[in-house]
Amino acid sequence: MHQQLTNLSDKELISRARKQDREAEGVLMDRYSHLLVAITLPYLDKAPKPDPNIVFPTLLQRLSASVKTQTIYKANEWILHIQQGYFTHPDKNIPFYPSRDGRDLLHIENKVEKAGTNIIDRQDLAVRLEQALGRMNAEDRALITEFYIDNKSFADLTAARGTTREKLRDQLKAAKGKLAKLYMNQGYV
């Protein structure tokens, strides 16, 4: 049976693990154990040094508990999220694994951070953002352009648009959300 399970996709293993199939869960954990060790070792060198005999069993318990209760799209991202949650909030039992939209937004934030140090990523990000901006409606595009590219202040924008600061802030937040969705959906087009 173990041999048959090793041939299954992550999605199928996760589905079986949710149905309390301990062997499928074991195959999934075995498949990603090297990743868990690789991303955890750097944290074990930081002061105060955590005890690996406590860290790894605790991480495996958290992974085991969350595979049964959370929707998982990518096993490697899920493992990374649980591991980072453990080291940032060791007192919390299971950090919430974000929804697909939440993970996509985190992915964009990581791309933006990476673009700060890599010129190729920066150029790719600029092109994709420009394409997404071009697909927005005129009002949202103008608001984002004026605030972020032309560096107009809230005071200037509220005076020019005849609106309150709070309403403008809400419009800007909504426009950023639309831009992020358009940017994310470019990858699926």
C-alpha cells in the first residue's frame, strides 16, 4: 500500500490525510521532510538556540493537525507557513493557513521585496504592474497613478476630488485591491 501511495499527487495525499488516512499523511510528510529540515535548520542556529528534539516533533504535530482542518493548495507553501508561524508565534497552536487570495497577495509582497534587490525582477514587476494598471477602469487608474506615481498627497487629492480623506482612503484601498487581483490574474490568463 505504501508503494501505491508514493505515486499519488500531493492533492490526493492531502485529501486522504483529511479522511484520517495516517499512511497517506506519512507519505506526504516523508515527501517533504527534507524541505522541513532545510528551512528549519537556519532557525536552530539563532540565539536562543531552540532544542531540535522539541522543534521537529512540535512542527510535525502542527502539520499533522492542520492537514486535517485546513485547505492546502501547495504543500511546500503550507509547510513553510506552519514553520514560520511556529518560530514567530511559538505559543500559538496552529497558525491559520491563508486562503488562495491571501497567499497570492503574500506572493506579490514577496515579489516586490525581491524586486528591490534584483533588477530583472524589478523590470518584470514593472511591466506586469503596467499591464494590470492598463486593464483598470479610468477612475481607479487615475487615483493610483496620482497617489503612487505622481506622489500627490491626500490633501491634494481630497481637494481636487471634493471628497473626504476617509472616503479617499477607502477608494485607494479598493483600487489597490483591484490592481492586485488584476496582477495576480495575469498569471492565470
